[in-house]
Amino acid sequence: MRYLFPSDYMADPSAHVFGNRLYIYPSHDRESGIPENDNGDHFDMKDYHVLCMDDPDQPEAKDLGKILDVEDIPWAGRQLWDSDVVEKDGRYYLIYSLKDKNDTFHLGVAIADRPEGPFTPLPDPIRGSYSIDPCAFKDEDGEIYVYFGGLWGGQLQRYRDNKALESAILPEGAEPALPARVVRMKADVTQFAEEPKPVIITDDNGQPLRADDPHRFFEASWLHKHNGLYYFSYSTGDSHLLCYATSRSPYGPFRFRGELLQPVVGWTTHHSIVEWQGRTFLFHHDSVPSGGRTWLRSVKIAELEYDGEELRLK
Ligand code: FUB
């Protein structure tokens, strides 16, 4: 494991290979002076940059500069959190998390003709979108699915059946854990094509993971496909693990398979997984370089390997 961009704080790295290059779309952490709280107000990011690499073994990633600023987004309130980019027909769609002027998270879309941007934001958030942490996955048949959701500051507990609740409900104990959501995108990649569905993660007996299971979903969805199998990976939040689960369908249900990463320094753990030049890489972050300040994180790379269907750090 090594740090990829020591000269600035970046987090939540979403990596993709477009052409011969690997692009990393991170959150751009900064010191805003807002005190740390469970609402995540201290994660007060204002813009996105894109990093790139031409070789997996190069010592550092290169910053290609700013690709979107919160001031250019008409519906913006505050806090640009995790994002992801998907390519379709030669155009690039940045799907991002942002609070509106009522302090409610939604997902937005910004479009570019090149992976390095600049990205032009659409005037409104995606209709029916809520919560945070979009992962945009393009399947082999060209369909694009977005996986999203995050608890606590990510506001997922404020929704049931895609409708806002009057007050938040967090399942407890033996109740089924709150699931991430998956939704297929319309052909123009700007709106949902259907109602989001729950991403159910089960144990070996087919039972949904319980709310008190340390392996239950919290935030940071990622989806990749290997040998026809869909791998859904995610952060467990307050138990600080990165875990994965597999399915034969992009909609799941996904069977819990194991832990990918043990807790890192810093409260959050977040990642992406990408196959590049015949190898598989984990991009993630920790807060070691900032001395443990959870809101000032640094991007890292590690190599993964398969053992049959199982995935683990190399
Ligand atoms: O970067 C802000 C938030 O922290 C992300 O959206 C979460 O996944 C966590 O990493």
C-alpha cells in the first residue's frame, strides 16, 4: 500500500480506466474549521479534482486540476461528498453527492466530453435521488446502474421505500440492516429509469444481515464484475471495515463473502476496485498523513488478488 498524492488531501477515490489511462475521482478534503460531529458537517468540501496515472507502479498520481466547483452548481447548498464517473458514447457523466439549500443530500450529474473535464452541471439534482455515495457501474450490455446510500450524516435513515420519513428510523439489533440502493439509469444517464431498489446482503443461509452485524452496510458502495460475478463492496461505518458480497445479478441479493480491509486511521474508510493491465487494484484512503484528522484524508493504492471467487489483499 502506498500514498498516491501526498501534496493535498483527497478521499473517497473512484478509479476507472478510460483509454490507456487510469483516472481517480476523489473528494477534495479541506480544513474548514467546522468542529467534528456525527452529522459530518466537518466534511465541508467545495470542489472536485481529477488525478491520473499511466502506470500502476508510478510513485505518484498526477493532478489534472479542478473539474467542478460547488459555486457552479445552481441547486447547491454545501458539502460535495463522494462522486463517481461513467462513460457512455464518448461522454463522461460525473454523478456526485451534494446537499441542497435545505441541507438535504441528493445526487447530481455533470457532463464532460473528456474524462479530465471540465464538467458542466445540470441545473437540478436527479429526480427522486437522496442520500450519498454514488457508484456508477456500466455492465457489459451497456446498462448503467448507480449504487448509493449512506447512514447517519449520509441521511439514508430518513427514507423508506424511496419516500422521505417524518423522522429518521435506524433499525436496531436483530432487525434487518438498512440497505444501500441500486437503480438503473435512463439511456441519457441524467435520470433514474426506475424506482431505486434495496441492495440486500445476506448471510450464508440467505438471511439479510442484521442491524447489529459488524459487516452490515453503512456507506461507500462500489460494484465491479469479475468472471461474470458481481462484487458489491462497501464500508461498514462504525465498525470501520471494507467488506464485499457477491451475486449473479446487478440487483442482488448479494451473499456476504468477507472483509477486504481492516480499520484504517481516521473514522471513515472508502474505496474503489478496478482491473488494470491484468491486475486488480484497491484505491482507498486513510488519515495518517494528517495526524488522524478524520476530515483530512490521503489517497492510497494496494493490489488485490482472487482465489477462485474470493478477493483479498495481495
Ligand atoms: O467524504 C465524505 C464522506 O465520508 C463520504 O461520502 C463517505 O463515504 C465518507 O468517506
